[in-house]
Amino acid sequence: MVTTPDIQRPPKDLIEALRNIGSATASGELARLGIRDANIRGPLPRTPGATVVGPALTLQMMPKREDLYKVDEYSDPDTQLHRHVLYHTQPGDIVVVDARGELSAGIFGEMMLTYFKGKGGIGVVIDGCIRDFPHAKDLGLGLWLKGTTPNFHTQTNIVPFAVNGPIACNNVLVMPGDIIVADDDGIVCVPIALAPELIKKATEHVEWEEFSKMRLEQGGELRKYYPLSEEARAEYEEWRKAQG
């Protein structure tokens, strides 16, 4: 079982710039930058309207093998590796868990999530479940989950194995410190190295979409304004200058 002392977090200006870019735009622009699929499917939004952007703390779960993981592990908090990922929490962090799609285990419950929130955590992405959902949903965290369960984490066939290392959350590689963009459309993992170019491209995308939407609301031709045609480009540039 492995735990890494800390992670390399992205510069705060990248986080702030990505706040204005939704998961849909982030996914599309990452595809144009060569990342075929950055969308973590499986976990669904369980706190409608929540949007979070921040660095990933990562927890990897593995199949249980009884000689390595004892059922009385829960009796000693220092050996509960799934707690350790939360110990690293800094304000703005998002915890991402590769739970192997397991639906029988509550990775975290109300008390651990309360601690995470108190340390400044803002979001939880789990390819699996939490417990105590009726209380957890009111903590003010963004929750993206595959399900919920009454079971605690040792009532399962998976066990916590590694903290703040590479994980495969529903077959999407997430590195500790990667920027997670999550909203009602879904979850996208943004590699730190690609974030500046993504922000540049996505900002341009958001601007022309704003213009195109305005023209479509005025009865404009879909072929002309979405996507923005060369015919409409000069019109868009004039509009953009007028907006300052």
C-alpha cells in the first residue's frame, strides 16, 4: 500500500481561467489538442447545479486479498489508507477515486466528507459509491458518484491501495494534480501541461458561441452561425471589437 506525501498543484491562475469553461467545451478542445477522451464516464452529478474546478487528489482501490487486508483494519485510523488521501487536502482540491465501479462499498461517509469540506475540499468524483448520502448532499460539496450504498468501505471486495499516484477512473488516466472540471454535463480531466493552450482555445470558442447564440436567437441561419462560417467571421470580428 502506497501513499505519496504531497502533489504538485497547478498554478492558481490556470484554475481561475478554467472556471469560465464548462466540461463540454473543455472536452471538445482537448480532443482538438490530441487528447482523444478526457471524459470520466460513470460517476453522475448528484448535486445539480454544482460546478467545480480544481486539482485532483487521487485514491486507487484494488481487489481485496485477505492476507494483505484484514477485516479489523477499520479499528485503527492510522492504517485506513482511504483516510490518508483526505489528510492532504488543501482549499480547492477535488478527490478522485478509482473504485473499480464497485457498488457495494461506501468509500467515504458523512464524517470523512465533513472533514474534507472543513479542510477546504470542493468536489468528490468516485467511480463507485459513498454512504450517508442524505446528509452528505447538504455539505456543500460537488458530488459526482456512480451510486450510493448503506455499506461502509470494508463491506466490499475492494480495498484502498495507493494515495496520490496515477489512477484509472473508469478507464481515464488521472494524475495527481491534474485539473478536474466537473459540472452537470460531466467530468473532464485536464492535463496541467495542456491547460494554457486549452484556455486560449476555449476562450475563443466561448466568445464566438456567445455571438452565434445571439444571432440564432434573432433568427439567423444555422448553417451560417453554427459552427461559425467564414461568411460570418467578419461579422463576428466586428461584434467582438464592439464588445471591447
